[in-house]
Amino acid sequence: MLDVRKLVLLREVQLRGSITAAAQALSYSHSAVSQQLSALEAQAGVPLLEKVGRGVRLTNAGEELARHAEDIVAILERAESDLASSDTNVRGVLRLAAFTTVSRLLVPGLISRLHELHPQLNVRYRQVEPETGLRLLSSRRIDVLMVDTYPGTSHSTPPDLHAELLLEDPIRVYPPANSNAVRLEHLKRTRWVLEPSGTEANAWTRNLCRQNGFEPDVAFESPDLLFHLRMVQAGVAAAFLPDLLVRGAGVDVASAALADLHHLRGISFVCRSGAERRPSVTACRAAFGQLLADGQG
């Protein structure tokens, strides 16, 4: 019988595109993954990988086996969820991750609520950006992830993951304090603060400014949106900011933002397919949804 752990490695190579990327995602060495895949080939009796330049790719047989591996992992995940759901108590370890805004404003309240409602649940948390979090979730290094997506864009969610949109959070334009601007195009000679180059948010903001006839003068970059807000309040830069952050900082959106423009970013709850029925995951989803509904952090 084929080794399930080795099948998981093959599936990771398929998802990541290389042995190196799969090894990094799983925190294994390149040589360890290569050895395990060689052993899987011996078990299967057919070549599963072929060399292409300096790398490798899956053969047709390897692709077929990786698809079966995905099904097997999902079945095992559902089996574990079914076993866990037979216990009336929510217990065990829940590994949670989220991006910066949710981490700052909602995660403390979420963990507090989970501890209050489910004292036998041991919550572990780390702050990550969405792309990193999706890799950690697929490789079973976390159990639950909160991600954001910007208008007109979407994360490439692997087929082994289950995502549920919980909130559409308005994003508005904030001119520097004391600015007379009333429309976005009035800010074309203004300095801007954006998230770092290469991020989805940075690309979205630049594209939106271009659609309105100008290239933004990006003088400042930071992943911390609270820093963006402080730069706006200091009169130093303009920014695009989500309501969740602005209201969480105690700022009146109506009096500070431009009235002519707003867009929606999505905030989603993501887990592995089959795990959405696990009691700890269900409890986290319910508590997070309630926090969003209450507007509390």
C-alpha cells in the first residue's frame, strides 16, 4: 500500500511547482523530500517525476497520483472532523493566523471569547500575510486563517482549502489632514502612503489611481495600516484605508474620507476542506462571525 505521508509530499510538489518550494512549505530539507519521493516511486512502480532543466515536474502518472492524494487528504480531514464532532466538548489545539488589521482589531477579542466559551480549547496564534497563510494552511501548519482580498483581485485558493466570505469592508480615500481635496483626482500631486510594493493592496491602489488619470507619488510604504492613518492625520500623506481599521482607531469616517469614492475588500475565513465541520473550527468561525457582526475587537 502506498504511504500516505509520501503522497502528501507529492501533492505539495504539484501545488508548489518544485521540490524546493514543497520542502520550504513543509519545513523539510530538499534532500529529505527527494528521498521520500524516490521511495514513493519505488512503491508505485512507475516514474512520478521527470527532470526539466535544473528542476523536475510530475509525469502523467505523477499528476494522476497527486490528484488521488488530494482526495485522500480531504477524506482523512473529514474523518478526523467526524471523530472530533462526536465529542460534545470543544477541546484540543486550534492554530489560528490572520493578517495585520484583523490581528490588531479582532484577534484579541476572538481569543478572549473562545477562552470564555470553550475553556478546554487551546488557541495558538500567529500574524501572517494572506499568501503565506495559505501555504501554512495547505501544509497543515495552521488550522484557520483570516484573509483579505481587494476589489477585482482574488487569492488563488488551492482546491484543498475551504473559504467563506464573512465581511465586505469599505475602503475609502483619505486626503492628508487640512487638505482641500474633495475628489481623488485632486490628490495627484499629493504624496501617498501605500502597503509595500509587490502586495495585492499596493497594486490595486496604483491601478485605481491610474484609472483616475494619475500615477501616485508613493513616498512611504508600510504594511501597518495604522501607520498609514497616522500619516494622514499628520498631514503628510494620502491613503486608502478600510473602515474596520479607521473605526477601530476611533476616527469618524464620514468627516475624514472623500465622499465620492469607496470600494469593498473581502474578509474571509479559510480552513482545509473537510475541516469546516471540526468543532474547534466551527466554534472559531461562529465567534469570529459574531465579532464582525458586533463590530467589536
